Amino acid sequence: MINFRVRDLDKMVAQLRERGIAVEVHSEVYPNGRFARLSDPEGNPIQLWQPGGKDPR
């Protein structure tokens, strides 16, 4: 799985969905941030991560 850190998860998810890409946003907010999952055209999993908690960088 490839993991990408994003600044604004909601904005990134909206951009992807506007282009017809299915994205699953985890409903739970974890101590280290928020996550979403999608797949590339070959089916490889990709995770998007918006840091949160004590180290939001």
C-alpha cells in the first residue's frame, strides 16, 4: 500500500470524487489523524492520511 500525507483530506476526497474515483473515508478519527482509502487503476491500494493529534505536521 502507498500512503500519501495530505493537508486537507476532505478537499482531496472531493477532488477525486469529482473525477469519478471511488474513495472510502474512515468515519473514525484516530489519535494520529484521519484516513481514506482508494485504489489505483491496477487495483493497488492507496491510503490518504491527514495528520492530527499532537503532531499535525
